[in-house]
Amino acid sequence: MLALTVVPLSAGSAAVSDVPDPVPGDGQLLVEGVTLGVCGTDREIIAGEYGWAPPGRDRLVLGHESLGRVRSAPAGCGFAAGDLVVGIVRRPDPRPCPACAHGEFDMCRNGEYTERGIKELDGYGSELWTVEPGYAVKLDPGLAETGVLLEPTAVVAKAWDQVERVGSRSYFAPQRVLVTGAGPIGLLAALLGVQRGLDVHVLNRTSGGPKARAAAALGATYHSDPVADVAQRLRPDVVIEATGAASVVFDAIAGSGAYGVVCLTGVSSAGRTISVDVGQANRSMVLENDVVVGSVNANPRHYTAAARALAAADPSWLASLITRRVPLRRFAEALEARPDDIKVVLTLAA
């Protein structure tokens, strides 16, 4: 079978390779890959910035945003041939740490977790893959074209979970949310905000195009003014930050309303410096009871919540987020950043 592989930490090593078909282990599902989402993490691994091959191997099969159909399943496991499924990315560390031992392996404390397509486990970027039923999520059949969005939706489902847990430390009745960034994470965060009945605002640096149309079609208000100006006008109760741009992060934090919760989901690049009045930021956060929380990855309950959110969403709106489909053999085209891209996916089926 064909698979997208890379030698981690070796830029330019990505290739579509012919690898042996997987043999499902005891209790595992055998899945035919349908599509694979491409995100910044994949681009960074391909660029040689990080990544870990499975022990004893040089190459790693890439891909963590999966979608497939079950080819075979053990009796009584809850899955059957033909089911549409997504594989969960992270696995708990073997010790395990206290968080992993309680099923919260997205919050692993010692860093010894593994991740499909990223850290020591082959990913889902192949024509066939296997997965344990406990790490597979069954999707509504209506998501055959868009179910590949489940993993990024699980990331924002966790972000919203964190916001609500933090907010519930006291009276919390948010009304307005500002999402900074209109990529897949930002727009899916906006979707979950709309589904919660909130007044959703999406900010992005471009003034038009498919991202602005997607926000408007969702019922959100779209902005392209500087984040400091927008936040000052809105004074949002919740901010979901999805750019990772340092200046946007600090302006979003400074602009949240009193008793606001800011959730950071974008990962910033190191080595860039900006001037920040830390004293004023501290004063504002303390006097207004503000909270800033980081969030990454997701555990099974977030995937389940994300599956419900996608099943309840407008199918045509979800389809509008997938702006390009590229065959696996032409994966290099999927890595090219184009102005109208929202989500680019690789098609895995022969």
C-alpha cells in the first residue's frame, strides 16, 4: 500500500512510499483510509522541525487528521464493516502519569505520551491503517465528505470545555465571544460558539474571501480591523485565540471583558520579541479576575462532543471549509499555502 512517510528532523525527506499492508492485531479494526487533513503540524514535521519515528525505525507514517471506513472489525467491538471512523491521535504514557491514569492523557504531565503521525506511532496517512476500538470514533454517515474535520473540531471542543470549566468557578453566563483567526480551528471554534447560542465574532487579517464568507454563513460577525480595536469595542466574555501571533495574543488578552476567559489554541513561533507592558497586563488581569488558559490536543470525550457538533452542523457549511482535495501522490501541492485555502485534505482511496 501507499503511505506518506518522512524521516523526522530531516527536511526534504517526505515521500509517498510503498509499505507493507498493516495486519490488525488482536481486537483491532482494519480501516481503509479515505481522506487525511493537512495542518501546520504536518508542515513542521516535513520541514524537519520535529517529529519522532517509531522505535527501531527511521521513517514515520505521517497524518493525524484521519477519516476512514472500517474494512473488518472483531465481533462485539461496537464497529462493523462500512462504518465511518476517525482515529484518536494521542495515547497515554506507559507509566502512567496521574493524568493519564485518570483518562486525561491530553493533559499528560511527564511528556511520555505517544501520538499517531507525530510521536513514535505511525499516523493515518496510508491507504490502510489499524486502530484499537477504544481509540476510534464512529461518525454519522452524513459526514462521509467532511468527517476529516473531526480532529480539529475535537481540539476546539476541548478549548470550549476548558473555558466552561474555568468560568464555572463562579457565576458565568457568557454572551459574546471573539475568535481570533479564521483558519479551520478558528472557524470550527466559531461553530461551537454559535451552537451554544452566543454572539460570535471572528477576526482575521483579510477583509474578504472564503473565510469571511464562511463566518457570515455561520451567522457570526466578521472583522478585519486590528484586534485591539475590535476587542475594545466588543469587550468579549470569551476569547478563543487561534492565530499564535504574539501581538494578537497579547492584544486579545488585554481586550477581554471583566471576568473574561481567554483560551489560547494557536502555537506561537519562538524567537520573535514584542514590547509588552507586563505591569499593566498583570494589573488588569488581577483587578478584573481574568483568566488565560492554554489548550492543546483532546481526549475521547472531546472527540465524542466534536462528532455531535459536526452531525448537527449544516453540511454545506462544513463542505465549504474544505477548499482543496489533493491526491496522495501529489502531496507536495497540499503543502503549498494559497490565499483562498481554509482546509486542504489528501485523498487516500485508490
